[in-house]
Amino acid sequence: MATARGRAGAAGGRASGRWPAGTMSSLAEPPASRAPSRSPARSPALSPAAGSERRRNTSDTRADLGAVQDTQLRSVDLNHVIKLLKDSNSKDLEKEQLKTLKKVVKRFENGLPLKDVAQIIEILNLCAEKMNEQEAFTEPLCELIKLFGLPFQKKKLSDEGSYSVAISKSIAQLGYLMRVPSSQVRIQICKCVVNFYNMELPRKLLPGYQPASANYTIQMAELGGLAETLVLSLAVVENQLTEKLWVLKALQHLSCSGVNCRHMMKAQAASRLCLYLNGVDPSGQLVFRSSEILWNLLENASKEEVVNQLSSLECVHALKEVFVDLLMHGFRHYDRQLRNDLLVIATLLAENPAAPMIESGFAKLLIVLATFTEVRIPNPLIKDLKLTYSYEDFELKKLLFNVIGVLSKDPHAVQLLSENDVMPALLYYVKPIQKPGFHDWPAAQYEELQLHAIAILASVAPVLIDKYLSCQANTLLLVFLEWCIGQDAFFGQGNSFHGTGGRGNKIAQMRYSLRVLRSVVSLYDDAVNLNLCDQGAISELLDILKYAANKSKEKEDAILLEIQSDILFILSALCENDLHRKELFSYEGVDILIPFIQMDPKQLHSGLGHNHLLFSALDCLWSCVIGCYIAEDSFLGKQGIFLLLDLLALKQKNLCNIVLGILVEFCDNPKTTSYISTWRGEKDQTAANLLIQLWRQEELELRVKHDRYGRIVDMKRPIASSIQKQQEVIPMPANCPSFAIMEISENIRAKLYSLLCKLGFENLPGLSAKDFVTLAIIRRYIDFKVGEVWVELCAEIKEEFRPVASDEEALKVISEVSEDTGRMVAALQTEVLESQHHQEIQEEEKTYAKIQGINKQREMVNKSWENFLTRTSTYEALKKAKRLQEKSIEASRSKLKTPNGAVHSTDIKGLGTTVGSGRLVTVESTPPQLIGGPLAATDIALRKPSVSEGALKKIKKS
């Protein structure tokens, strides 16, 4: 850029040198310099006083002359100038016109007032017309153009808005002046545009004026579309290198704006500039400025539009020629940077399928460049090419790898990739790093190239699967992964994009190697999967999974979670539909899989990738466990079904579908239903209750109509969603499913029905009356879906045909059967609700009777207390109570009297209380004459006194 600016300054100097000597001196001299003066040699000696007086007189004279000249300049009438320029040509008139133009330039040497710009443009156009016959107008025209490179001057703040339309049109006229066949004028216009972006405030302002805002001229240039005009002017200066470079310099400044870039694209700027890339220019500015403008267009305009303009065969050829020239003959740091910039543009072209990269041979050249240092096969396209280990060549290598990744997405480029040994070149990097600076690259750069190559291999391997197998890529990757989890002393740099998370470890290498395996197993190619499994991939992948899981426990990291997800996906792809591989997985895999399903639900929203990991684990469970009884029994024995139901109880929409599918598949194992029935969730919730709740939640989202008790309303289509009912009748071919059939796979009701069918609809624990109402609908799900299909079928038939009487009668009977099913279910639901209502009434009556009993008991207690108070306060009441008590005791005695039986009194001697007797019992000894009575035959009569009784007797004696 400094060199360009130097040349610009030199060009400006040469342009100003074309003015006549007298004219330049008169324009460059300040007014005071024209005052008469004497030569010091001819001046007489004067006294100091006389000298000072003469100096005062001289300064006064200069001031007077300056004032007169300012008055003359202020009196320049632009209308008069325009009229003068329109007059017919003559020699005397030409001198007057040139003199007047000089006055105009002098008048506005510090900037053009906004109100005068339109007239100045008119003067410019008149001068441009006269230039065709009178070359003398070239210099005044250039000087007037130069004024537009100064800040405009305004009187009021509103002038910028008031004159915006006129100013934008005037600046656009500068671009149209590029048609003038004068190199000096064209270069001056470009210089003026460049000055828009480097404006300096004038030393002196017009009285009453102030400069416009700094970006005002740039905004007006955008508004007027100057950039589009300059792009079109490239056709005029196509064969003049100097003028072309100045136009490109101006466009380089203008292209910093998105508005200007859009204007330039209207003039096909991208294709025009690309065709100039391989033009002859010893200075190298042509390629540099053109590429800079292309970059600005890509950044500030529509990238797709720029690429489309560059996708012609001519543009691709030009780009290729310049790239090869810089590659083979560019030895400067600047040349290598420019080469890499052009390669980025070529990469963008390669992303466009319409770009003729293959037809032009550019694609083959780039592929050969990317692989020649690894495969070392001589190729005439790159004869005598040697890459250094400089940073620019390092960047070139990465860009070439990136081009291979882009070309791998183009089916037409696959043959080129196969023929030019791309697969061996990329697999060259799938090897353990043995020492720093391996193969002359610095350690950090080699690691970055290695990771980049493996990342590109993940894109290339699926399209070159035959080459992948022939190069034993699976073996190389498994050995490389084994090194990744080994204890070798290797510390990754982790400096690059691909090395994220790999500082001080081999995590980055493991991550991208697993991506390669993931990309090839996702093809579900039997040969690839068999080759992997034969080499013990399942057990090795399980070891890597354990390693990553342990690392993740130490520190949760998004990359480690991604690694675990990829391994689970690879295992799913390998074991799906293969019983033997599932058995191999079951030995260790089930134990490893359980912790992933036990994941804390709070982690699902962490943003690190736990959600993806959980889904990968569930997919692995479905593919690697289900279908193998050994694995299933192991999973059931570790209470895996309970974990799945815990996940289901979260009621997350994205989880329910896959968990229900797994549970339905597991129910083919007869042991599963007992585990499901045993499960209890929060608040002792049963599995049946959970499934019914999910059904209600799903129908609420589908907006299926029910009454407030949950009963069906539409007997004809009881479970149809609102969207399904709004769907118009569209006749479909017989092999296309109808909306009622497609709806089955779009929600979870079919899975819930299947699961409840496995559990049975009878004797389900933990259900309420509301659950039974919903269960009645679920039980008839298949019947209702059949009815919906018949409704659609009838509607389609009536839409296209008129059925005969017998067919119409059959359709009517079928519809009635479907409606009768709906009525029967509605009646059953009503019966359930009535039974529940009756049960609630009975429970209410029991509760009321219990309350009555409690109240009666309270009344009896209160009455007893009142009687107690009466006995204690009234002696007559006490005597009456005593008589009643004695009478009650007497009535309770047995009527049969025992012969010779002892009679004991129930009265307590010396009682002085008014309440009933306490717990005082007096036991009288049986008289001797009654020994052998009723107690004689018992064990009590034979019992000897205990130790305590003996002790008691001693105490009494003492």
C-alpha cells in the first residue's frame, strides 16, 4: 500500500507538471506576492525610521490589493461563467473563458459551498465538451475536479439534508466524466475519489460557512452510485495500465462499503475484476488491488452473487493462471500471501456446483498439490515445485486440505479424488506422533496438519469407501485409537481449531478419529462393519468409552461428551440386527450403559451435550441390547426398566417417544411386564397411571375434544385431532397412507396403547375414576382408528364416485358400527363416573356417621360430667346414685348360688368420698372349711411361695 501511495503521489506530481509555467505560478502564488518590490541591491540605504515607515506603507499596499482581489473573487457569478462557456468559440473568447475558470478555481480553493455544487458540475460538463477541440481546458477541468476532493461547505446544519439529492447526482457526474478521452482527467477523478477517504480540513473557510461532516461526501457517493459508474469505466481504460490501476485504487476504497459493493455487483464487478487478474503488470498492483476488491465484495455484498459471477470458465481460467504463476514464481512473502488469498477464493468457487472447476483442470491441480508431499508420485502439473516450511506454505497446506473436503461433496469430483491418491495421502497422518518436529514441520504445525487431515478424512472416506478398505484404514484407525488411550508421553499443543481441548493429552486425535469411524459406519456397509468387528472394534470401543467416561467424571467437557456420543452411535451401527455382536456387547456394555441412563435430569439442559449423549445411549440400548435375551436379562437384572420409567416420568416430549418405543420392544421379553408393574414413582405412582397421564397430555396437545369429565364427544371420530378434522378430503393412491394412518407415527398414542396391551387392561393398580374413563378410550384405540380410515374412505369414494345402493348400504352399516362403538364407550364412561359418584356418596355417608358418633360420644361425656357435678353438690342425688349402683350390682350377680360359697361384701368401709370407688380391692382368705372348693383343682393351690413372698413374710415378722 505504501508503494501504491508513492506511485499515486508521483503521478499527481506529473499531472500538475503539465500546467503552463505562468499559470502554475499565478495559481500557486498568494496575492501578496504580486505586490511590487525592489531588489535589495538597487535600494538606497535608509534609516531605521524610514525603513519602518516604508514597511508600513508596503503592508498597507498589500492589504489593499488583497482586499480588491477578494472582492473580485467574491463577485464571480457562476451563471455568467456558464453563459460564457456556452458562447461560440473564438480565440479571444477562449482566453476569457480560461481566465474566468481560473477565478472560479481560486474562489473555491478551500471547498465548494453546497448550494453551488450543481452549477460547478454544469461547468465541468461544459469544459469536458470543449476538451474535444480545445486541449487548453484540460487543466482547468482537472483543477475543478480537484475541488470535489475537499470538504463541502455549508451555511446551515440543514443544508446537508436539503442538498443531498443534488450533491449525490453531482458526485455521480464525476463518474460519467470518465468518458472524457484524457488520461489526466481520469486520473484526477480517481484521485478525487481517493481523497473522499482522506479529507483534511481547509486552512481557511469562506465567511459564514463551516465544513460538512466528515463522512458526508462518502455517503453522497454511495447514494449517487459512483461505484457502479467507475466499474463500468473499466472498459474505457482497459488498455491503459496506469489509468486502470487508478480506477482500481478508487474502487478499493469504495468497496469498503456494503452499499457501494451492491452497486458494483450490478455492473458485474466480480467477473470484470477476475478477468484482469492475469493482465500484464510488472508492478503486481493489478493482481493485488483486484483481489482486495474481490475480498471486499465477498465480505460486504452477497457471497452467492459474487461466486455466481466468478463461476464462468473464463474467470476460473484467469484465476488458475494467476495462482499457478504465483505458486511457481512467487518467492516473496507478499506473493505467498496473495497466492493463499486467491486459493480461498478458489475454494469458494469449488463450493458452487455450477463452477467449472473440473472442466478447467483447476480441481485436479489443487488435488495434486494437496497430496504430492505425502504420496511423492511425480506429476507434470507441479514439476520442480518445492514447498518450504514457512508459515505461508503451512497455511497453503491447510487450505489445500480444505479444498479436498469441499470437492468431496461434489459427486463429479469423486473420480479425481480416487485417481490422485487422496486416501493414502490423508491416511499418511493416521499414525502416532513419535517425536517433536516430525517430518521437518514444527511440532505444533505437524499436529495441526494431522488433525486437519483426519478431519478431512471423515468427509472423504464415505465417498471413497473402496479405497478406504483397500488401504486398511480401519486397522490404522483402531491402532491409532489404541495409542490415544495409551500411557505414552505425548502432550498435545491444542493451539488450532481442530486441537480444541487437546492441550497436554490426545483427546483431539481421539475425537477426529472417531468421527472418521462414525462417518463410515453410518453408511451401514456390511463389508466395512464386518472388517471393523473382525478386528475387535467392539471391545476396543468399549474400552475407549470407559476411558472417556472416567475422564468426564474428573471434568465435564463438551468434547468428551461428544466422544462418548460418537462411540455409542458407532456401537449402535455395528450391533444393529446382528445377534452375535449384541452378545459381544452384553459382556461389558450393559454395565457401561447403565450410568448414562441414570443421568441427572438437571444435566439435560446444561448445554454441554448431555441431551445428545442420553439419546445416543438410548439408541445404543435399542440397537445393542433389545433382541438379545442375554443382554436383555442383564439389563433387567440391573433394574434398567426402572431407570427407563424414571425417564418417562419426566414427561419430556422429546424423551417420551424413544423411551416408549424401547419399553414396547422390551415387553417381548416375558419378564419385563412384572418389572413395569412393580415400579413406583413419586407419590407411589404406578406405571399404568403414568401411561394414562401421558395419553391425556398427548390428546391435550392434539386438541382432541372431550367433555369436562373426559368423556368422548364426537361418536363418529372420537380420537381425531383438530388438525385431522380440518384436513380436506384428498383422494390418494392405494399405496399411499391416508392422514389417519400417518397420524399414528406422529404422536405417542400408538405406543401407549401397545404398552397397555402388554400390561393388560384389567386389575391395573393405582387408577382413579378419571383414569378408568381414559382407559376406556385407550382400550378401543384400534377400533376408533379403523373407523377413521373408513370415514376417509367413504369421503374419497363420494368425492369421485357415486356408489351403488348395495355399496352405500354397506358403507352406512360400517359407519354405524363405528358410531355404536363410540356410544358404547361413552356409556361405559358414564357408568364408571356414576359408580364413582355413588361410591363418593357412600364414603360421604360413612364419614357423616362417624362424625355423628363422635358428636354423640361428646354429648355422653358432657352428660356424665353434669351428673358428676350434681352428685357432688346434692346429697340426695348422691344417695339416689348409690341406690342405683347397688341395684345394678345386685342385678349383675349370678342367680345360681354356689353351695357353701363365700359371700364378699362390695362396700368399702369408711368411705368418705362422693365419687365412685377407686382401684381398691381387698382380698380375703378362703376359710379353712372351704379348702377343696372351686380353687382346689387349680395350679394356684399347689404353687409354692416365691422368694419374694418369703422375703415379705420375714419383713412382716420383723
